Amino acid sequence: WIIKQLNQIPFEIKNSIKVLPSSASFCSHQDSRGRKFIKKLLGLYCNYVPDCFNRIVFFAVPFRPWSLAYLQMSLGQIPYLIGPRLEVSEFPVNLEKRKRIKLTFANNLFENLLGKVLPIQIPKVYIEGYKDLHQRALKAFPKSPSLICTALGLHRHEGFKFWAAWQKEQGVKIIAAQHGGGYGNTRVFSLENYEIDCSDKFISWGWGKQDSSRIIPLPSGQLAKSKQSLRQDPKGNILIAGWERARYLKWMATIPFGQKMEDFLDTHETFVSELQVEIRTLLIIRLPPHDLEWGAERRWAEFDPTLNVCRGGESLYDQLNRCRLFIGTSNCTANLESLTANFPTVLFWKPEYFGLRSSAQHLYDELRNAEILHDSPESAAAKVNKIFHDPLIWWRSSKVQEIRHKFCRQFAWTENNWHLDWKNTLKKISG
């Protein structure tokens, strides 16, 4: 479309469209049939919970069901575990309606193109299907909440967005909660900015900002699950968590993307090539659940076809519980889960690929001092070669534990009684 609008370079149009699979950015694994069935039953149950017992509504918060139920009961509520999932209805594009959207901010060529493309690219649910989903959302969700608390609802659930926006206009407060890694430390992270801007208060996993009173650090209920579920197997395997992103950015962040992904994937092979032969037999290379067409499986097969490479299937927890050591290669959620669980962990990535904000730099430097974080695959491999027989000897040292605890308190804070902190905070906010 841009090439045609500019009309400055020769082009040829071919009727061949390749559709890539959608990326599961916020999911570590796909739901099994059993999990889907349980969710369906919980959804049917929640439809019959009276609105008067759900003044504080939780939606798409990644807690264990019994943990969420316990929190809700401590607030004096009947557990409401799963909110409505509304399907977006299909509507034909109304070009005449879209032509009436006039954007007149253009002062240069880029802004001129942007003003033309935005009315075309706005999703149909916000124009042609707006009235339909708005009405269905108000009917499906609780009618008179005093507070709305969500984590993933601001991203993937259009029906929830319509309902929450309408409730916000009625004066209801919205609480957003952190649901993954990168928050509070990534130099540029548009998801964090978006979630904070959408909410009255934002619950972080320990970090804050001097220029924002909206952020409330609380122990993470999501990470409490990791702390309770992960157990090291001293004689087990060694798990490497691979990481990929789509070729084109869906949101802005200082992470490797596009052509940089090729070099990023090369560092994984460099790391494995530096490992002792005995360690290679212990490796499990876990690829992201969705193939984003970087050819990772082919690359590993060409590099060493004897390696144990998997994509999808088992959850990260199930695999880690059969391992002695976790290797993280990106600044992501899995690192925080393993560190919170006090699971022996070695991290490596080039500093320029995961840019940090200045307020977080000193804690990552401390991870380097403890030899948890390495700036090169060669350095990380040398550490693994040294400790792989019994990682706990190194991991349980006072220096490592002190730095791990300090880092987690800032970016991966959790407590066994996290429900109490949440209950007191939510009651205070809701009035």
C-alpha cells in the first residue's frame, strides 16, 4: 500500500499471500483439552454468580484458580474465576463510513501517509462492529463493579475492553497488574506504558518509578505459583529456553527483531559449541511454542542433529522439574520464574540486544558479579562447564543468594502470604 501511494519505485503485484501464525506472546504453552474443559465449566459457573457478590471483578489474572478463589473470599466475595469470553462478530467493511474519518495533522510525507492508512487499518470491531460488541459486553459482564482488576484483559479480550472502558466512564477504577518479564527494567517498553496509562493503579512485581504515583509494588501471585511448583532435580537435564519474536514489531521495545534475530540465534549455537561433549547429552533446547519462521528447528538440525530440541508440548514447569540447571537467553518471564523459585540459573545475552533503563542497570551488574548473567555465550558456556556436575554448590553460596534475593525483591517479588497484601491494597483502593 505504501509503495503504491508513493509511486516512486517500480513494483509488481502478485496474488500470493502467506499468513503467519499468531504469536502467543503471553502464554508459555497451549491449553490442553482438559484445561479447556475446566475453563468452560468455570465459565458456566461464573455466569450464575450474582453481581452483588462481585464488587471487585477480576478478569484474566494469571493466578491459580484456588489462589484467586482464596483472595476473593478474603474480600468477602463469592469466587468469580473466569469472566465472559466474547467472540468478535464478523461485519463487512464500510468504506463510506471510513472515508468520513478525516485526519488533518499531516505536516510531512510520513504523517500524510499515516493519516490515510489509519482509517483503513482500524479493526472492524471499533467501527463496523462497535455497537454490537458494546451492547453484548455490557450484557455479559457484571453490571455494577466498584473496582476492576486485570492483567491480560487490556490486550487480548475485546469484549472486556469495551466493558471496562464504559465502566471507567461511570467512575469505576481499573487496576492493571504486571504479567510478565521486562517490566520496570527494559529501556523502551510500550506495553508497560500502555497498561499504566489505561489504569488508575498498576501493580508491579516490586519496582516503581519516581515520576509515577500509579505504580504499587506488591508480591506477585503469578510468581508464587513458580515458587511452589519448581523443584530442581540434581541428576536431571539442562534446559535452554529459546526466544523468538515476529519479524515485524507489534509493539515497541528494546529487544532484537528483524535482521538482529539472525545474530541473536547464532549466539545460541555458539553457546552450545563451547559446551563439553558430556553436557550436550544433557541439553533440552526448548523453542517457543509457535514457530515464527526463523528456521530454528532446521538450524539446530544442521548444527547438531543429535540435540534434544522441542517446541510446544510440555509446560516449562514440567520440563524444569526434570532439570538441574536453567539457561535463559533473553530478558523475559522465564528468568524471573526460575530466580523466584531459587532454581539454579545461568543467563546470557549481548547487552545491546536487551537495553536496560538506568534505574535497573546496577542490579543487572550485580547478576554479572555473581556470574549469573553473562554478556557473551562463551562466558556463559565456561560457567556451565565449571558447575554442571553440581550447580547447587555454586548456587547456594552466600554471594549468589544475596544478589538473587536483592534482584527478586525489585523485579520478581513474591511472598507466601501475597493474598494479604493484595486484599488490603484492593480494599483501600475500592474504598
